[in-house]
Amino acid sequence: MSSDEEARRKREKPHCTAAQVIAFVRTRWKLTSGDGVDIYGDIDDASATELNSYDDRNFRVRVTNGATHTQYTLKVHNGVESQMPQLLAAQSGIMRHLNSHGVPAPMPVRPTATTAAGTASTGQSDTVPVDANQSESVLPETIPASDGQSESTADASAVKLDAPAGDRDCDWEFLELPLTGGGGAETHRRHAVRVLTWVHGEIAEQSSRVVHTPAFMRSIGAFIGDVSTALESFHHVGAERWHLWDNANVLSVRQLAHAVDDLANRATVEQVLIDFETKVLPVAGGLRKGVLQNDANDQNIVVQVGDASGECIPVGLLDFGDMLVSWRVNDIAISLAYFMLGKEDPVGDAAMMLAGFESTFPLTANERRLLPTLIATRLVCSCVCGAYSAAADPANQTYLLLTQKPGWAALSAIRTAGDEACLRRFAEAAAVSHPQL
């Protein structure tokens, strides 16, 4: 995805209300309301809550039938991603693969109604085949809620509900919506719609209930290590793509740096990009590569809080919109970057988390040496793209600027400490947690 496509994602974010999406889903899906496969129910319109999303539109809903109820997420993909069927199929595949390898993740529900094109369905538990040897087990999904988000006010009459997917074997359908952000000659875009199952929990963002203790940070790191281990055996052609949010492509954010108003911050961006050019690019050819989730931040990891101890346990991974093939070290570098935000000792917390990660997925010496720079590159990408997106999508500015202030602070902390001090603290934490490494 080029910087031009980043701009398109802002223009082609779905313009729809929960009521419109629910009406469409009712024509395409038959959803269960309880643990029993044949206990079907209807979506409770009043239960719809919009969830935070960078480019898409997500709604949490409850399906009820008498005393039984089950929660789902109705996901409407942005217009850019909706035109990439291989990527959509890769997202389905990675969710199934992780579940079959002990990492709970969202699971897409196959449409069950007959489409206008005559495509018959076979049942809720059917999913898109990716590899012949891939498990088809269906486990619950985890999607965190963010209440209080306002719905858009699109006119329901502007939505075409009869946009069939055609004769496909997939787990999404297309809903045609108006383009509202200056799409040129085009006036509408077909958006892929999914129904995702739900796993209960709380997002890993630090709060009074989710305390980021050293033990918690190690457990988050070990969880990301489990994800990396599981993804070693996953491959999909749809994940092989150019994407602006790939750490390997961070130099492309130079085109967007003008969106950063603060000149000192803009200078920091350039310094990080120069570091990347001098430290990472010369050795990039020797780095391990594979499929990554590519966005394991504290909004995309779900935890359960223990009743007695209060200790939180990671129980799910969300959001595969940024998945791709890249350097394997990037998954932990990206996660470290986000978990450093808002911390009194960001480098110390990153050290604890890295120690947990390497207990399940050890890095090579070269990968570990590059971590300070790769963490900084993700912080730069997040801060620059956040500033650019906020300018293009002012209605969603609060969410888009969520990481701005703490992002610049974390970036300052890791650059002030310097590579050698960061690496020394990483080694000290590893020696305490697992001396054998």
C-alpha cells in the first residue's frame, strides 16, 4: 500500500450506520444465539455498539433467542481492502490457523442465506479453505468494545442491499455504499462485510483492572512469542504485499511527514529514518521472514482478569487488517513499541516483555541488535500516519490521535537511552527471566 492508498483508505472508510449493516446481515447470515449449533436467533438492534477502527467500520451486536444470547462483530471493510480478495482470504486463513494452533482469534462466520446470484450456503461453521492441511476448527472470537462511539448519519436509502458476492467460496459478502470522500467519477464502492464471533475479555490497555506489572508484561511477550511460533507454519499468497505499515517500508512515511506540525518532532522522524537506512537496510537480506499479524498493540490483545489474584492472562489476538509477509522480528518490535506508550519506564517494560517473548520464540543476535531501531521506526510510522489520518478524518480524530502524545514520548525515551543502554537492559531482563538464553 502506497501513501496514495493510505489517503484512499481515509476517503473510502465505510459510510454506514449500524441499522444499515444489520439489515444487510439479516439477508445473508443465519446466526446462532447460544452454544447449540441449531439455536438460531435474531440480532437485537438496540444492542449495536460501534467499535474503534482505523479504516473500517465495526459494530458489536447481540443475537438473542429467548434466554440465550451470543455476541458477534459485524465488520465492514474499507474500500481499498474490499478490492483485495486474496488479502481477505489470507485474513480468514490466519484466523483459522491461529485458533487451530492454540491462539484464540476472531473467526469469520460463513454466510448462510442464498444470495441474489443464487450462491447457496452450507452452514455457519463452514469457512474458506486455504491449505488442504489446514484445520477447520471453529473457536470463539475476541473483539473488545469501545462504548460511546457515535454512528455516522448516512441515509439508509443510499445503501444497496442487493450487491451479491457471486458464485464464490468465501466468508464475506459485498454491500454497496456511497463514496463520501471525493472518489472522483465513482460514486459508490462495494465493501466486504464479515460476521465475526466473539470471545469475552478486556483489552490489554493499562487500567485499574489491567495493571501492567512485570509479570503481566512477560506474559504478553510470551503470548506474542506463541503467535510467532504458530505463524511459522502459515503461508498465504494474499499476505505477500507492499504495505505502508510494514516496518520494512518505513522510509515511505517521508511523503507524509509534512502532516507533523511540530518541527522538532519532524526532525526526529528524519533522524530515525536515517538510522533505519544505516543500521537496518545493510543487513535486511539476512533477517528471517514470514507472515505477521503486524499490529499486536494493547487494543488488539484481549486479556482475562483473575478473580482472586487480579493477575491478567492474554486470551486472544484481534485485527488482521495489517497482516503481511515481512521480517519476523517486526511482530515483537511493533508490539514493544505500543506497550511502551504511557509508561514511567518504557524501556524497562519493553525489556520485561521481550524476556517473555524470547522464552517462547528466541531472536537471533542480529534481530535483537536491531530492536531499538525497529521499535523507533514503528513509533515514527504510527505518529506520522496518525497525524496524516487525523487531518483527513477529523470525525475520528480522537481515536486516530490516541498514540500521538505518548508515541512521541516513547520515541524520545528510546532515543535518549540509546541503542547500547536499551540492549543492556534487554539482556539484564532476559538473564533474570531465563538465564539459559
